[in-house]
Amino acid sequence: MSTVTDTSHRAGPREWLGLAVLALPTLLLSIDVSVLHLAVPHISEGLNPSAAQMLWIIDIYGFLIAGFLVTMGTLGDRVGRRKLLLIGAAAFGVASVAAAYANGPAALIAARAALGIAGATLMPSTLALISNMFRDARQRGVAIAIWITMFSVGIALGPVVGGAMLEFFWWGSVFLLGVPIMALLLVAGPVLLPEYRDVRAGRIDLASVALSLGTILPVIYGLKEIANDGVSVPPLLILVAGLVVGAVFVRRQRTVRSPLLDFRLFGNPAFRTSLVTLLLCMLVAGGTYLFVTQYLQLVGGLSPMKAGLYLLPAAFALIVTSVVSPIAAGRIRPAYVVAVGLGVSALGHVMLALADSTSGIAQVVTGFAFVYAGGGPLIALGTDIVVGSAPPEQAGSAAAMSETSTELGMALGVAVLGSVATAVYRGGVDVPAGVPDGAGDTLAGALKAAKDLSSDVAAAFVDSGRAAFTDGMNVIGVIGALLALGTAVLVAVVIKSPPTGAAEESAGSPVEPAEQPAS
């Protein structure tokens, strides 16, 4: 049992085939996110959820992934990373079927929650197994780059595949995409993936797990309700309760023998800045994606298939910059590469902020492509910057925090920015008399209600709704531009890490926690 990496231990055909298997969960999770946003108008028509229920359908998945990521990483160390991956794959497949055939908003929210818990088992296990399988530093870098690129490929494929399914099948069909992928993982995983356990893994502190969920869910729920309905006593109390539980959680992590999160890492400015940047940028990405996909269909009048095709430029831009960024980071400081990318994203957000409801499709598609192109360096290098800012013996904990920050940011983006834009929409739409209460709360609901009105009244109602919806997207664009520019300056000033190539040349053999293959 070695405690250092043996660079002469190069991966063979079995490991590379195993990497293809490990890429499947990453591909699925990115497809799932893009497909769901595309399906929002169809879910609204099929299940008729309220605005609050629709937001929970979208964001409960990300909330629970974020809440359970660190827990599942610790659990994988104890029970075996391959075993946890396969258990999670089976659970994800079952939950996908439940989501596809949900008969109401509550049932779909419950199924999405189960998908979130199952999804939390996938990402930590895949990344940990890649580190185990690829001991050679250069091979491991290539393997991780492929793994990250699959996320971008899933974003590219999701709108096209999902759009085609929504064109010919019912909304629930998009959830069935996960079933064959998880089935393939269950068949190939035991053959191609080794089993690993950390022999020094600490016991799971169930109290910390409960406290982490007791922090995340109330805080996000409180913020969402305040953004959606304004400041009132009940959501404020829920928000404060979550913050109080969070303080108890932090205190426990500082005293318990095996903490879920080691908060001493936040004493490093580079680590702290990188993590905050990931959180804020993914927050903006989550809210932007939600409203751009709906804009193309509800405002632009595109079919799901065409909307998916219009999203391809952004996805391909993300793939290109994700691949090029690690190469550039070998010559230029990674922080500068990320900062330049954030500047490009800011330009895209400005274009979204200036779009209108009558001639904005080309501008929205172009602006969204800039947003995604600028996000590529952050996706490709963000985890490396976070892990590189931490001591070698704490790299695993740092990686878990990076993944948690990313997932929580996406969930917050849908909850907070989605609620802000919804509030802007409700304040701007002119609902005519005769429309049932709540029918105009969302643009999808307004378009459905307009079918029962006279042509002149319906046209005015639809125009008002589309303009108000675009106003909400414009607000997200302004917020996104400000955050992108602010974090670009912050990253460039605070993070002083050298190019990755220079860092690799000056570093010795990386230290790993004591691990051993499981029999």
C-alpha cells in the first residue's frame, strides 16, 4: 500500500475503457439539467403547477445534490467508491422512471428530490475513481480533461435530444433518458471499474449531515420566498433558522473528529476566492439558462427541437473553451485565463440585458454563446485552482467543496434569480379581466389562458406577457454582467498561482491518503 503516486504506473486499455464508463454519469447529469429547462413549458401545461411548485421541480434536484455531495464522498470512502456509484446509478434509474410518470406537481417534486440524492453519489465517486485508476500525472490530467469535457458534450446533446423527444413524445419522456445510461453503467461498471476504499476514512457524522441539510434547504427556501413574494415574517424566520443551524454546523465541524467540511481551508485567500467565484458564476449560469430556454420557446415561438438547435452554438463554445483553457493555463496564470473568460461572459450578459421581445432571438443566442464561452475556463480550471490552493493532504476535501459550490450555485441561480425575474414579470404583465386567478403568474400560464380570450384581448395579453418576461431576463443579464466583472477582478488580484505547467515541474510526487483496492 503506497502513499505516493508511482509515475511509472501507467494506465492500460482497461482503465481507459473504465474512463468511458465513468463519463456516463457526467454526461447524464449535464443532459438532465439542459433537458429539464427545455421541458419547463411542457411540464407547466401538462401538470399545471403553480409558479412556486415549478421552481421547486427545477431546483430541489440541485439543492439535494449540493446538500449530500460531501456526505456521499465520505460514504464512498467507507463502503467503496464503485459500490456507491453502482447503488446511486440504480437509484437514479428508478427515480427517473418515477419522474417520467409523475401524475402531479407534488409527485414530480418528490421524484426530483430522489434524483438529487442519487445524483450526489455519482460525481464524487467518479472523480475519486479516476484519481485511483490514473496514477501517472499526465494521464490523470488527460483523463480529468475528458471527464470535464463530457459535461460540455452533455449540455450540447441535451437540447437536441430533449427537443426531439418533446417534439414527438410527452414531457415525461425526457426523464427516461437516464434509464439506458444507468443500465449500461450497472452492466459495465463491475467489469471495468476497480473498487477502492480509504482505510483511514472517518466515521460519518450523522448529526453533521442533518445540520448541513438544515442549513441549506431553509436558507434557499427563505431567499426564494422573499424574492417571489416580498419580505414578510414567515420566510424571514425560516431564513434566520437556517442561518442559526448553519452556525451550529460550522461549530460542530471545528470540533468533531471526522468533519464533513474542514473550514480551516477558508483561511487561504486563494481557496476562498476560487470557491466564491465558482458559486457566484454557477448561480448566474443557472438562472440564465432557465430563462433563455424559455425565451426561445415562449417569446420566440420556437418548437422544442428548434430551441435545442439554437442552443448548440453556446454548447460548442463551452466545449472549445473548456478544452483550450488547460493548454493556455500551461503558459499563463490560470487565474488570468479564468478572469479573461469571465470578461467574455460579462459581454454576453450585457447582450442579454439589452434584448427585446420582438427581435431578440439572434441577440439572445449570440449573447448566450458568449456567456458559455466565457464560462469554459472556469469549469475547466476552477476545481484545479481550488484543489491547488489547499494543502496536498486536504485535496480531497477541497474537491468536494468545489463540487458542492458548483451544484449549490446552480440551485441558487434557479431559486434566487428565477424568483427575481418572476417578480419582474408579475409586476409588468397586464392581466385582463376574466383570466382565472394565478393563470397569468407565469408566461406559460398566460399563453394557455389567452386561448380562451377574444383575439384582440388575447393578443394584448400575450404581448404584455412576453415583454414582461423579457424584462425579467434583462434583469438577470444586468446582475450577471456585474457579478462576472466583479469576480474577474477578484480572481485576477487575489489568486497568485503560477501556470499549471510550472507548478507541475516544481512539485514533487503528490501525497495521497492511504488507500487500498478492495477485494
